[in-house]
Amino acid sequence: MPTARRIAHEFLERRGLTTIFGNPGSNELPFLADLPGAFRYVLGLHEGVVVGMADGYAQATGRPVLVNLHAAAGSGNAMGALTNAVYSRSPLVLTAGQQVRPAMGMEAMLSNVDATQLMRPLAGWAGEPSCAADVPRSLAQAVFEAELRRCPTYLSVPYDDWDTELDANASATLDREVRRGLVPAADQLDALVEQVGAARNPALVLGGDLDSAGLFDRAVALAEHLEAPTWVAPSPFRLPFPNRHRLFRGVLPAGIASISSALEGHDLVLVLGAPVFRYHQYVPGRYLPEGTRLVQVTDDAGAAARAPMGEALVADPGVVLEALLARTGSRAVEAGARFVPNPEPLRGEDKLHPEQVFATLRETQPADTSYVVESTSTNSAWWRQMDLRHGSSYFFPASGGLGFGLPAAVGVAMGRPDRPVVGVVGDGSANYGITALWTAAHYRVPVTFVILRNGAYGALQWFGTLLGTEDVPGTEIPGLDFARIAEGYGVPATTVTDLDDLHIQLKAATDGPRLIQVDTQLTTPE
């Protein structure tokens, strides 16, 4: 008779979930025993880093990924990183060990009390098997829920369940298939095609879900077909459109009034693959300009339901995009060059300006480089200097949870070994995920980490000016040396202070991880 563990391993292998990101405790060891040779276990030294790596890996591969955490304390450590995975809609399948069943009611040490509630509301689904025989079905549900909802799920399993022998019914899980399809009805497509075709001055707002779905190039085709000014939705975690394209108008600001102002003059705003909208700074005003109509197309029913204005069609944006390309008249015009040149980078005074750093990245790194970015105070400089023309070129913490950059860069590099990966991380953010350097070194992950050291929480200081609270403690972090820290974790590192040296370091070949620390001038996000 097969054990619950054997059926679980076979199910995961059949589904392709053979890379496990984890930091195990005693409750998890029975699940990890006797792993088949097809599995790869990636160890992280902190649960937040584990989830960050898995988030990057899931985004890079477009597939669910298994995460193995310890019970309550370990799962709690992971929750900060989980906030980013929720809003990047990453299908993470989080498993955690539970105490043995006879000890759970007594709340013995390492019991996961009310396990299904622990990760709520972050996990889109959470469960605990009712008995050992229910373990395979529960694991399958966790995987299918993650795939169907595109969200993290959480399963707590008592560790004495794994050695239990199960009858033939348990193996029925192995052959299950659950598929997702969101094709809009013919009349819904007809109405949308008519709206877009009749618009006098339509605009596109594109979200990260398009890049997640591999629709980067098709989004470009639609913008050019409609000759539509194109924005990226505020607070993007992926880039769904080339930022130097002649139709690109920038990333929408994250305030109500400022978005309304940006969209002034457009009678129709078509939002594809994004919420409406992910506001941040509270800048009150009208949601939309007078006379502007908004239509949102998303496969995220929750995002459609909670939007404060506009029409919404819950459907696969890719299907809608193709219908618009096929059924609307082309408005394309002869417009010369498709891409606009970058401006000269601003220069720092006693330190390098971030624009100089980003211009050097643009000049030295391959065009298909994937950048994992966590440096909020340099956003404006980033978009002025980078030239990103490929899908999966940009990854950013979707919920602003610090600690994403270093781990996610490791995960992206492991998930897409065919692409160069550069992590661009501020010195404030780097501390939250610093142990990812050990994983990068241990598994010889070919990733370049660029640490921008300005000695401050720059974005926080900028917010202080917005809120009129400039005179507050805790916004400066002098004295950090990430080159020495990296070497302690086994990652070769160097510090650069001038442009020529930065150019040389970034052009140097490497077959494993490396870290380059750059002292930069303090800047603001805008």
C-alpha cells in the first residue's frame, strides 16, 4: 500500500512541481524524506527569503512552485514576502508541517494553532487534511487552487500523516486535471469591439498581468494598431510595454487626481490586465476626467469587483486583445522611429547619480536582461534611462514589501537560466533579504547584484516631505558595507565609486553570483 508521502511526491512530480524552495523545521522532515531524484531542494536561510525566491521563480517560469515552511513561526516569518506574491498573482503552493494529530489539541510545542486561519487573508485558499487519507486530495486542491485563482495557497499537514498507508482511492488524485478558460461571449466581444472602434481618442492602460501571460509583444501590436497612447498601470510589478516606444506615456502616478489629470482628453480608456487602479499616495479628486469612459478587461474577478468606477469584463485579456487586433480598423500612421532615444543622464556631484548607473547598465548589459528592481527612491531615474524592449525584463515588489529584490533575483535566475539577470537593490531594501546571497553562492546562481548605497531610506524621506513630517527619526542608515557582507556569504563583491570602474565591472564576465556596491546620490521617486 502506498504511503501518503509517496502519492504526494508522485503527484507533484507529474505536475512539474519538482523544485522546492524551503527552510525546514522538525515538522517538515517526514515530508522531505525519500524525495525522488527528479526533485531539487533550494534552501533559504529565512522564510521571507524562501518565499521571495519562489515568487521570482514562479513569475519567471509562469508555473506553480512548491514552498516548504515550518509551522506557525516559520510561516509567520514568510508573511511579509507573501504580500508581494499576492499582488503579483504568483501561484505559490505553501506547505507547512503540523504537529502529530494526537498532540494538536493540547497545543504541544510546534503546533500550528488554527492553521487554516494563520495565513488569511493573504492565502487565497488554506486547508488542513481532515485525516491522513485526505492528504493527497488536499495537496491537489492546494495546487489547483493556486493555478486557477493565480494566488498563493497554504496547506498544513500533520507530520504523522506522511507515513500512513492509504488505499487505492488515494491514487485517484494522480490522474486529475483541472483547466481554466475565460473566453468572453460573442455579444460581449461585439460590444467591446464597437466601443473601441467608435472611440475618438482611445488610450491604453496596461498591467503586469499581460507580461505574466507572455503578451508583451501582442500588447505592442495592439497599441500600434490603434495608434493609442499607452500607459502602464500604477505601481507595476512587471513591464507590459517597451518604455522607450514612441507611444509610451509612462507609468501612471498612483494618486486619484493625478491619474485623472494624466488621462484628460481621452474619451475611452481601455485597461488590460490590471486593477483599476492600485492607488498609493492619497491625492483626492475625480476618478476620471469629465466625458471619459473606462473599460477594464481582467481575468481577476476580485479586481473587477472592487474597482470604484468603469465597466469591467472578466475574461482572458489575451483573447480580447486578439479580437481587437482582428476586428477593429487600423489607425496606424507613418510615425518614423518606433523608439525614442534616452536623454543624457543627470550627473551627481560627489557621488554617481542613479541615472548614470542605469545608463551604464543599459550600455553594458545584453538587451534581453531581466532586471529585478527594488530601489523605490530611484524610480524616476530608472524610467528615464532604461530601454526595455523584451517581455520579462522587469520585476518589482508588487505590494511594496521590502526584501523582494535579492531573493527574487535568485529565483528569476534559477527559473530562466537562458536570460541574464541583474538585481538592482537599494541599501535600505537589501537588508531585508540579505541571506539570499548565501543561496546564490551555494547554488552558484549566475546573477549580478547591484546595490545602490545612499545611506538612507530615500523613499521614506520623500514621503516625509509629502506628509509634512520631515523631522522624524529612523530614515538614515549609514555605515553599511554590502561588499564585505556579500563576501561573508560567499559572493564575490566589489565597491565602485566612479563611472569608468562601474563600466569595467559590469562588462566583466562571470559564471556565478557577484555583487557590485555603488555609492549614489540621494534622489526621490519623482
